[in-house]
Amino acid sequence: MKTEITTNRLFLRQLDNSDLQDIYRQFSDYDKCRFFSDPPCTIEEAQDIFNHYQHKNGDKDTQKKL
């Protein structure tokens, strides 16, 4: 079941497969990641982040990375 929350200033929805490239673009850019504790990620690590947020309780291995 997809859940969406919409207000005048906000639209929230669950992640879907089309979001993977956006996650990768966000977390692989050095300038955006320079304040994170981890270095920029690979596409495989972006997939792990995506999988973590797709599962209600997250993946225990991914939780260690996040």
C-alpha cells in the first residue's frame, strides 16, 4: 500500500525504484558528502541505502553503515 502525505508546502511518498539514481547522485557527490562521516558512496552502497529505507525495520547490515 502506497502512502502519500501532501500539504501546501510538502509532498511525502514512499521510495520507489526510480529514486535509486537520485540517492546515488546525492551520496556520491564529494561536495555534498564532505560533511558526512562517510566518503562518497558507490552505486552498490546507494542500493544498500535504498534497500534500508524500503524495508520497515531496515537491513541490520545497512544500519551499521548508516
